[in-house]
Amino acid sequence: METKNAWTKYSATDKKKIFQFAEKYRKFISDCKTERECIEESVKIAEKKGYVNLEKIKSENKKLKPGDKVYAVNMKKSILLFNIGTQPIEEGLNILGAHVDSPRIDIKQNPVYEDKDLVLFDTHYYGGIKKYQWVARQMALRGVVVLKNGKVLNINIGDNPGDPVFCITDILVHLAEKQLKKNGEHVVEGEDLDMLAGSMPAATTAKEKELVKKNVLSILKKKYGFEEEDFVSAELEMVPAGEARDCGFDESMIMGYGHDDRVCSYPSLIALTESGRLKKTGVCILVDKEEIGSVGATGMTSRFFENTVAEVMERTGQYSELKLRRALASSKMLSSDVSSAYDPNYPGFFELKNTAYLGHGVVFNKFTGVRGKSGSNDASAEYIGELRSIMDKNKVSYQTAELGKVDIGGGGTIAYILATYGMNVIDSGVAVLNMHAPMEVISKVDLYEALNCYKAFLVNA
């Protein structure tokens, strides 16, 4: 069964709408390169649409009723949004879920060192990356530094006009004979991904050592307001510098950092915040730590989701432990994460009947996992049948896929975590070229089909 290119069904006027939505998304991923930045911007978007912080509702001891819209933030790195429906929550939620973290290079807690008049910052990469892709390119430094007095400094160096940029150096090809014979995993080692930070010594007549380091630390203090010891309580991420850009002569694609998984997070957020009155309560989950197993207090395996659903049910006068369990088991979810797009440069890695194609619409993955479906969520045939009906009735272009050939690889998402409640969950999302590379590519029409898919799901599931 072949799928059609989704562009072909749109008129010139409709294509303008696609490009307009894509431009908003392009700006979002250009401005939001860390999970904190994504959540902060999500709050701004939600509040403009009338969403209220759940903490405010609780502090004022207010009740929630159908039509009310609330959100809850967890440690500034994940967010839940609710559009309260007319049906009892016990009958289930319609959930859109995605993640806002992306592969990157993190700065260590004791990073600064000088070596032969060069200052570098020690790093530790985050998520699954091909390490050699991250060297010899312009990088920005973004994140937060928290001082001992509790003051939080927001750091964004490398993406503002006039900013310096940073890089991870690579050995010149003239000396790389041994390097180029290495297995790809070891062409660049993890401990070699250090950030070049400075080369000019401090001006002094004293006979001191490490004058370049002294100068760099002086700049950090004077210009950015923190000292070397403050790295201990910092979360600084080195990410590709520069904006996401339109890609191709026809400008039909976007090339940028962090499509995985903000290309699903953003339309999920917009779909819920633009939804009207719903029968079933609509939920949008945007979480952290998916790239390293959804662990920790801000990952999907935390109790943040479950606890917040309980709080919302309490505020609607519907809470009991049994009703909470019924609500979770009766829910339906689109676990939205990216899928690998067919790449003509590497045809041997894909099984052509069961792969995603750029421009052919939103992607449904019945199962994920690796090889023999290990670690997989596997959606039921009945649930897929229901979704097919919804997509067709709403004229949403969709395709089904697997992540490459059976024995080549695979991957996982947050889907299996929500499935433990007994709810219906399926992986859905947008096809991506260059997944996990510093610069990924998506189709604008796939982004738009994802938005339409999520809107249709919230109303009809």
C-alpha cells in the first residue's frame, strides 16, 4: 500500500497556511534550544490562550469545571496542560505526549582547564549521538547558573548578534590517517569533546600560571556574573549555534537543531491550546529526559503525571483512588516522537514498504523497540482501526512505519511508560532526516499534518 505525497492535496492558498505555521515553529526551535527554554515558552503560549497555573487554583482553593484550562510545571523542565472536558475524567483522557529534550553536549561541574595557552571546558555528551558529527562547527552555550544565594542566571552565548561562538576541535586530515581507520564510534571519543573557550592571557606583570584561564574566568565574572565555583550548580548545554533555516529551493523543509522531539512537542501544544470545548478532557504532556531513558524527577517515569491528574480530579470534585485508576486505564494517547525518514543516500537501511517518507504525512508506529520488538509498546489493532477512521474522516494524511530494517536497529519512546496504566497508546509523529545529528531536516507539510492529526484526535477519540 503506497501513500501519496501530502503536498498534492493542498491548494496554493492552503500551502500559505502550511508555511505560516511552519514559520512559527521555525522560530520556536530557533529560540528554544534547551528543555527549560521550551517549557518557559510553552507557558507563555498557554497563558495567552487562557490557561491558568494549577498552583494558583490550589492556593485560592478554587474548583475546576468543564471548559477550564490549567497547566502544571515540574522543575521548569516538563509541563502538563489540561482542557477540562464535559465527560467525567473517570471515563478517560485524550492525551498528546512528547518530549522537549534533545541530544547535546553538556558542560561538566568542574570543567575549566588550561593546556598550552588554550582554555577548554570539559564536557559530557547527552543522548545517543555520533560524536564525530559535533566537532568543528559553531556552537552556542545555553542554560542556567544558580548562585549560592539562589539567584538564577540565564545564559545564552552564541545565538545573539555580536556574540562569540564556541567549538569542539578536530584533528586536521593531514594527521588523521590513524583516526580515519577507527570504528565510527571511536573516531572521536567522549572525553575529546571539550569546548574551546579562550586563548588570550590576562594582562599582568606578575609571574603567574594559567593566565589564559584567569582571563576567561575574569570575563565570566564581569560579563556574565558568575565564578568558577558556580559551575557546580549550573546546567549549561552546548548546542549548535544559529537559527533553523528553510531547506531546499522550494523551501518545503526546515533544517535545524532539536526537531527530535520539538517537531512533535510544538504541534501537540498548539493543538491543545487551540482546542475548543471538549467532551473528553484533553491533556498535553511535554517531558524531559526521554533521550536518556525518561528517568529522573522530570522524565516520564516520575509520578508527576499521575500526581497532577489526581490534583485535577480533586479540583473537579471527582477524585478517588479507584476513579484515578479507572481514568488512566480508560485513556487514549498519541505518544508523539519522530520517526526515521527514508534517505535515498542510504537505501539499504530501510524496508521500503514499511518506512516513513518525507512529505507523506504524520507517521504511526504500531510498535517500537529493537530487533524482536524488545522494549516495545505495541498498539492494539482495535485502537489503530479507530485512529484510521478519525484520520480519514478529517482528511489527515498519514503513513505507517518501522524504524529501519528489523535486525539493523530500532528505538523507544515514552509510549511504553504510559501503556503500563493499561491505556491505549500508539507512537505517532513526524519523519526526520539526520535524526540525532546537530542539524535535522523535516517537511513542513508533515508538521502541518501532525497538527491536524492531534486536533482531530482530541475531538474525536
